[in-house]
Amino acid sequence: MGLLPNFVTKKVEARPREVMVNIIGNALAVSNGNTDVDRMIQYWLKDIKLCENTRPDLIVLPEICDVYNDLLIAPSLDEAKKRRDDWLEKRGNKILDAFREYASTHHTYIVYPTYRDRGNGHVSNCSLLIDREGDVIACYDKVYPTVGDIAKGAIPGTKPVIAQTDFGTMGFAICFDLNFWDLLEAYAPLRPNVLAFSSYYHGNLMQATWAYRCQSYFLGATIGNLEKNIVMPDGTVRDSIRSFCTYLVGTINTNCKLAHIDFNKQQINDAFAKYGRKLTIHNNNSLGVLLLTSNDPDLPIEEIFREFEIETWDEYYARSTQARLDALR
């Protein structure tokens, strides 16, 4: 039944740098009795192509984007499951193949959220990562499907997933996942450069919470009129758009790292004095942390931290914790 992706394992050399991202968040298509697969493909390619001239490195789509919305609504769970499964059988791998072709032709990564077949009438609500060659290199299964989704045969995922791209590491979350601390705490030590969030709901303060806790760029691809966001690793919402616009286009720079302001002022001033425009310092005044970004892809931010002995936020957090334990003893 439905989609059976072929997963490809690759070794990728990452070069953290500025990355163009396109967040596409149209409302789910409505069939009105016409469940044509090509119609669904064109529905999403229309908005993807609208942003084509930005030459994106990464495109993120919203949750189960390739299911007609009215197929998910039915008088009973059994009928809703039948409508969904009939569509998934009809769809097969056709939409995946269309996105794979687009990714290969335009040399971009695509986060494609969908249902994949798990056998015996079961599915997983997942995000597939398609790379620049059109291969599926990662799959994240939603760890916390809703009660209704589970009742319709959804199998939960069991763990966070980290994928390696040429601009850094990526993690994934889907809709209801954002409410659960255990999943956040599983992602936090992995420190993905980017978190791709595909969703039916926005999540409000939880978006900034995840971004800051994981020290990751957070890309919120939500459906319809819900606000689409780019959140910085210090929790600052940098770009957002809602209502008339179904897409958000912007750049992120994965060549960055957080430092606390304590004990770092002189070192950071010295670094800025040397590197000037090559170094951007963003101050989220409410948190007492600084986001340092190297604007030169040939100058890793780690080298600047080492050169000027800048203490990272993680190092300062660990030192503070140890100081407290020592004081208690």
C-alpha cells in the first residue's frame, strides 16, 4: 500500500555556510471528488516554482502535504482510514518521484512530509529528506502521532533523526512532536544545525524553545494562514510571514555558535576587531547570549572560538554546573 522509498546511504562532507531556504506552506489541496495524482503534483510545484529564482539550497514542505484534505475528514475512523489508504495506494511513489526529479534538476534538498507504507495496513507520518541528486537520504517518523492518527493505523517513530547535508546536520519534527520534552531533550545534545518542522499547527513559543535548546535554526513550515517562521539558534524569530503569502524565503548561516556574555566580552571584541565584516554578532538582549556567525565559509566559527579562547555557551553551562556542585561539597 502506498509509498515505499528506496533509502540511499551517502558520505557527505559538510561545509557550514549561508544557505537559501524556501519554506512552502500552502493549505492542503481539496479534491472535490477529483483525486488525480498529477493534479496534486502540480498543486505543490506551482508554489515551489514561484520561488525557483532564489535558487534554494533547501525546500521545506508542510505535514502530509500530499494528501487531499477532504479525504482526512469522514463520519468514522474506519471511513477516514479507508479514504486515506485508497488515496495512498493510488498515489504510490509518483509524487515522491516528481519531487526527486525536481531536487535533482534544481540541485536542491527537499523535506517531503508524507505517509509511508509500514505494511499490514499501517503507515508512518514521516518527513523524507531528498538530496541534491534526487536520492532519499533520511526518513524521520513522527514520534508522537495524535491519538486519532494512531487509531487510524499510524506507527509512531522511536527516536530523533539527524541527517548529514553539505551545509551541516539536519533534524526533524512534525506537528504534535513539539509538545513533548523527551523528544526535545533527545535532540538537544545532538545540536543539529537546522531543525525542519512540518506541521498543521504553529507551536507558538515552542518554536523558539526548540531553537534555543538545540542551538539550531528552526524552520517552521506550517499550512495555510499559519505563520511560517525562521527562528535563529538564540530563539529570535528572524523572519516570518502569514495570511496572503504561502511561502517564506530567506537565508540562514550554519557557520555559527552561541556564547554567553559572561567572561567573553574582551575576547569577542578582539575577534570582531580582527575579522570585521567576516563576523556577525547577534545579541538577544533577553537571554544574555550572543550568536556569533562567520560570514566566510572558509573560516569555520570554531576556529574563531579557538583563536580567541571564547567560551561556548555549552562550556559555560558545564562550568557553572560544576561550580555549583563544588560549592555544595
